[in-house]
Amino acid sequence: MAVETAQQGDGRRLGQEAMRRLRLRSVCVVDPGLTDSELDRIERKFGFRFAADHRGFLSAGLPVNTRPQPREPGVIHTHPEPWPDWRNGKRDKLRSLLDWPRKGVLFDVEHNGFWYDGWGSRPSGTASAVATATSMLAQVPKMVPVYGHRYLPGEPRTFGHPVLSIWQTDIIYYGLNLADYIDRKFSRLGPGEGSWEPEASVEFWRDLV
């Protein structure tokens, strides 16, 4: 238990540091953080667990969406309100964000011939392949949205996972950890620049990076 408590404390501090860096950027309004009871209720409602640093981040402050202005006419924002509104957001919208990674993989199974080696041989029919993939995906770690299609694994009592950008099965690193992600997202230091040796740490998703 003492080890778990130490890990949770380290994770909370990493999340708090990520929030400190976000506040310094002044890129969005930050509301008061989610209470432990609010976080517990969210986890029960949607059936997942926040990683320790993600939970610490949201406890330190809740980012509030401000609709981005297009950089040029015609620019389309896939996620016009990228911060998940865990406090007041609509259930269907939050569920859609949580389902995004799984649905993206299933889209590629159905339309682009994707098949994960760990699932064994691909069924001959598309419908059977999608059904098998659906069953297999129900067993992999859930990914939890941080910002738009940037995700952290829902692995409780752990922290320091790289932030992944998930677009169907096109998955790339977007931050060494949550605090590093905030720096890279809201500064000129993009993915792959500077000190950069990420290593995905969660089953299944790491194999797609």
C-alpha cells in the first residue's frame, strides 16, 4: 500500500506541474479543479479510471474550451471544443470522445484492411472481422482524452505515460508525459523536437505507434 501511495503522490505532482505549465501559457480559462468525489463519479459513470497524473491535472484545474479562431479561411477544426468538459459536458459527447480510439481501429478493420497480429488470423468476411476486433478491443486498456484526439491510458495508480495522438490506427507520440505534452502543444516545440525518447507503455496501443 505504501508503494501505491508514493506512486499516486508522484503522479499527482506530475499532473499539478502540467497544470502549472498550462496556466502559464494563458491559452484557455481554467476553472476550479475537479474534486475527488467528482472524479470518482466520472469514473463510475463512464467505466474507466484516470491515470494518477491525469487525475492530478484535473484536480489542479479544469481547462475550459474557448472556440479556436481559424488561422485562415476554410480551416476546419476536427475538435472545435478540444478540452473534455468532465464537469458539465453532455454524456453523449464525453462517451464519443472515450469511444474515439476504439471506433477508429474498427473503421480501419472494416475499410482499410487493418488487422492486429495478436488477434490471430483475420476472418475471411468483413463482418466477422469487425465482430472479432470488437470483442478483442473490449479487453485492451481504455484510452482517456486529454485534448482533442490526444490521449492517456486509463491506468490507475500509474503515471508518466507518453501522450498519444490517436487517429484511427495512425498513432504517434505527442509528449513524453503530460507535462511535456503541454509544453509541446502550446509552444513552438513540436513532437519529435528537443530531447525526445518516448516509449509507449500500455498494452496494444504501444504496438500501433
